Amino acid sequence: MFEINNLSFSYEDKNIFEKANFSVEKGERICLLGENGAGKTTFLRILSGSLNAEMEIRFNNNRYNSIREIIDKIGYVPDKPHLYDFLTGKENIEFLLNIFNVNNKWEEIQELCRKFNLHNDLDDLVKNYSLGMKHKLYLICILVRDIDILLLDEPLSSLDIDSQKIALEKFKLFTDKGGIIIFSTHIESIEQNIASTKYKIVNKKLYKLN
């Protein structure tokens, strides 16, 4: 189980969350719902360690004071992945794998690049990549990590149809093995294809929908 209790977060004197609670079991795929500005992306960024917030954390029957204590078990794919335009696709992969401390995964990386039809573009500078290509490259680097929680912000919106199908297969495989996915999307079909459980952010709280 992954559980967040008493989450409070403010930004520029605006309270985004006040004593909010959230829990998810292994194998669940959680869709975050809410109006624009409700805090969906903010919540994902808090869980990724990108933003500091006051909260109590419980993960695998252990308690933690900071999300940074379990950050090596969390992967985050933002809606606009940060890559280096002046590096090639391959160089960006090597850079990210070094940051994530991932070793001996190059064969798996190459196979995923073929599946996502990126294998012929790895020697090109990323500045020439479309948003969809950047998304696929970053997602591939996250998928080869040994993580338990996968955070996705608008996970399929920039991908072509074939890549969406492959991504959905990988997401299902991840949760079938006990992984947890938490994502946000404004596209109803993506919500329906991925979500097993839904949470809605309303009035600075997180509510599980039946």
C-alpha cells in the first residue's frame, strides 16, 4: 500500500491542499480528476519529489517523513519531459540512465525504441524531435527502471495510435506485477482505458470515487 495522510501544500499564498488523504493498493491504476487548477499536476509533482509538501507517508508498511526517502521507487513522466535539445536521442538516454542509476539495460532500451519506432532517430538531435517523440524517449527511460510507482501527467495525449497501444500494454504489465500507476488526463478515452480507480480533487481534498 501507498498512503498519504494530512497533505498540505501552498503556492504563492494559495492553499492547494489542506489535510488531504490518499491511498492506493498494489496493482491499481489511479486517475486524478478535477477542474483546471485543482491541483492534479501539483499532486503528481509532490509525489515525484519535485515539490516539497507537509505530509505523512506510508509505503510497504513503513512510515516516512519525506517522499525523497523512497524516491528511487518512483518514476515520473511529466506532460513536457525535460530533455537536452543539443544532445542526440541516444545521448539523452545515456544521460538519464546515469541520473537514474540504471545499468545493463541497453538491450531492453533498444527493444523499446524499436517498439515505439524511435530506433532510427536515436542519432538525431532532440531539438528536431516532436513532442510525441520526446515523450516516448523519456517514457522508455522510466519503463526500464526498477520502480514501484509510476506517475504520468497526460501520458498518451502526444503519442500516435500505435505508440498508445504499446504504452497501454506496458502500463498493464507494470500493474499486473504489482506496480502502482497514478495519472492525470483530460481525455476521457484514456481515462477509461487506463483507470481502475478514480480520485477527484475538490476543495483542497482528494476524494475516492465509487
